[in-house]
Amino acid sequence: MVIVLPWLASLAGKVQGGDYAYCASLAARAMVMRALASDLGNEGIIVVGANPGNYKAEIEGPSFQHDVMVAATGIVEVMARASPATAGSWTDWNGTERTAW
């Protein structure tokens, strides 16, 4: 199972104000992912977090970097690498490990 976790879920990555409710909800999502990974791991279900990154979208404008298909491919690769040893981990679309704290 993959839980989508944008970078704003990271306490370490959030270094300036604003977006209070959004960031708080994402941090809560990170905690749900970690709890699910623990609980469902006993059932053989692997739960990981994945950050799709800033992909290009028509409504977002030119500042967003990679194509949505690149982001989607990265998320599929995160799922393919998931194992009991990676349960509860959080990885960017490009394979970079993240931490929630």
C-alpha cells in the first residue's frame, strides 16, 4: 500500500510559516502511514509513503519540474521496491529517502 506524502509532511523540510492546516494534515497522514505499516505488517501487507514531487500540471504553471508520467513511474518503482524491511519508510519519486521529523 502506498500513501502519498508530499514534502510538506516533513517537519524537517518545513522551515517557514504558512499552510498550517495543510501541513498539519500531511504530518498526520505520515503518522497514519507509520501506524498502518506497523499494524498491517503482521498481516503481510507492506505500507510505504511516496512523494510524487512537483510534477508539471497545466493549472500549476511552469515552475513545476517533471512530467506527471515521470512522477507516476517513480511511484510505481517505490511500490516495486517495497519490502517488509522498507515498511513505514517514505521515499521521493526519484528514490530519495525522506524522514517525517
